[in-house]
Amino acid sequence: MGGPATELAAVHLPGIWGALRPLDTKRDAARVYAATHGAEIGPTWQEMKVGPFADEAAFAEHVEELVADPYRAFFAVVGPDDLAHGWLCLMEASAAHRSIEIGYVLYAPEIQRTTLATEAFYLAMAHIFDDLGYRRLEWTCTAQNARSRRAADRLGFMFEGVMRCKLILKGIVRDIAMYSMLAEEWPEQRRAMREWLAPGNFENGVQRRPLALRR
């Protein structure tokens, strides 16, 4: 129902706290592997379709496959030093229906619940709606993934329902929760996210105001 697959390409998207740029195997694989295969390896990978990986070489091979896929755009999430702390992906795009999904998000523990983590989503969402002109943005996760579902709520996505027994992930049948945001809903959320991300909203690293939900 999504229409023919549309080719996608990652670009450089600068922000205040960091940036998104095209994921690069040689530049980023070793750094992201080290950041995501430490003491918190279980929580990092438990809701992912793949991983964790046996070694850096296997991980780099997987990253090479990801960046070679013309129908998915993988963005490295980088700080001011341009070092990658994870990635996010644009996928399942249909130009005919102006619909796209943001997914396969891999954030190292070091950036989870940080301004950079939120800004990375903001940059991707602004690119999707303001630059590429899509009308519908989807967010999916397993129904049991409380962390991802809280993130969808916080970022202003609308919960649409649960697709029962939708996928088999790592040998387990999983229900998938579906969230979405529409182009007409984006301006209000864009304003809220810009206000939250402004440096003046933080004092000694602590937010003055929480990110307000659009609804």
C-alpha cells in the first residue's frame, strides 16, 4: 500500500548541538561498534532486528550493506567533533503517496536522553517535511519497546494502533506499534522542538522547559 519504493540519499544536515551526515563505513564503523558493544550491550540491541555483532569486522560488513542500499538513507549522528555516536535511517519511502518512515535508530548509550539525540530527530524530520516535501512520516517499533514508544510520544507522533504478529524478529513473533505525523501537524511540533533545542533553554546542562507535546 506504500507505493513503489523510492531511492533515497543521505545529506549533511547541520544543527546546534551536532549534525547528521551520510554514514560512512571507514569513517564510522569502528567508532559506532565500540560505542554500542560495551557494558550496556543488552538494552542497546534487544529491540533491534539484528545484532549485537561478534566482532568489529562483522559489524563493519553490516554497515557496508546498509550504506549500499539505495532505498534507505543512513545518517550518522555526530557531535561537534564530527565523531559518530550512532545512526538513524529514512526508509520505506513512496514518492507517489508522499509517505516515508524513520527507523533503524541506533543510539549509543552516551547520547541517549541528550540534546543531540533529540536534535538528530529534529533534523531528520525537518529534512523530510521541509526539504523533501513528504506528507506522512511513520514511526514503528515493537509493541513492547517502551523506550521507543515514549520517544514517539515526546516527539509529537500520533499513535495509530498495533499490527498484530506483524514481524518475526530474532525468531520471536512480535506485534508492531504504528505512529505517524502529518505535514499539517509538523509546523507546531517544529516550533516546539526549536524552542526546546535553543541554548537558552538550558542552564548548566539542565532544561528550563520540557519539550511540549503538540497535542
